[in-house]
Amino acid sequence: MARFPRVIGAIDGTHCRIKKPSINENVYVNRKGFHSINVMLVCDWNMIINNCVAKYPGGSHDAFILHSSALGQAFERNPPNGWLLGDSGYPSKRWLLTPLANGAAQSIEERRYQRRQIKARNVIERCNGVLKQRFRCLRKEMQYSPDKACLIIQACCVLHNIAVRSNIPIVEDSDDSDDSDSDSDAGDDDFPERYRDMTGNQIRQDIIDTLR
């Protein structure tokens, strides 16, 4: 993805607005001040959603949702032969590459890493936008209980995948051409053995030093 090696997916959270719940109302208030479900999504380069966690209130942090998810726990036990790409809201992991802190990218190599990481990760942001454009109930305030709203979100993700695989068109403003240079053979080689004993930050630095 965007000439970034061994990417298995991009991860991000998105908030779906809900009406004010009658129980534990305060935990559903997100950082923007409205009630929501914080939905964790993982997608591939074609915007197919491979993982969806829609059960946490809007006040939950993205990193907490990942840590509590079956996906996060499985990858901690058995890291995959590749990486998820996430934004700075997530911790650096052996299996999760995040951007350098603001202002930290000083060298040519660091700026190259930063640019390609952001470009490759952009697919999940576009996926969030397409999902909400296709199902406008996710853009407006859902007039349901949190439990029912979560079921609607999950159903929309399933239908989104069916629509993508069936090439059902949708009006979209963004240009997808930047992600068309994905290398389908990038993950075919054996995973570098040296990464197995490295921390997330050490792996990130190694990629910065070797990315061309």
C-alpha cells in the first residue's frame, strides 16, 4: 500500500451519533461533546472491512478499544507477518505501526516513512467516509438504544462489504488512484526474523532506515 511493505490493513475509530441514552448517559459523550458509539474498523486496500468492533461508548479511547478487542489480544499472543497502520491515537506495537510524533520527522528517511505511512493509512479514513455516505443513518443521530444502534452499525458494515465486492457505485469525491500502486507480492516473502525480538518502536526505526 503506497509502496509501504507488508501492510495487512489500516485501523481507525469513527463515531456514530446516537440519541441521549437513558442509562450511563455520560460515558457516551465523546470528545466533541455529542453522544456516540466509538466504532473500531480495520480495512484492506480495497476498503473491505475485515474487523469491526461496535459496542463501546463514545467516551472510550481508540487505544482502549483495540486493547480490549479480540483482534488486539490475538495479535498480542501471535503477531502476524505484517503490520496494521494506525494514527497517533494508537500505541506503537510489533504489529501496529504509527506515525512519528509531530515534529519528530527530521531526516529524509523519517519524512519518507511519515509520508508513506500517512498515505497508506488514508484508506481507512476514506472507508469511514464511504461507509457513512452509503448509509446515511450512520451520519445522523440514530434514534435507538445503544445496543440496537450497535447492531445497525454492524449490519451496515456487512452490507458495505457486499456493495464493494459487487461493485455497486457510490458518489465519492476523493480520488482513489493514489492507492492503486499496491504491491500484491509485498507480503509473500518470509517475515524478517530480526523483527520477532524487537519492540514496536525498534521495528518502526528499522523500517525508517530501510524504506526506499
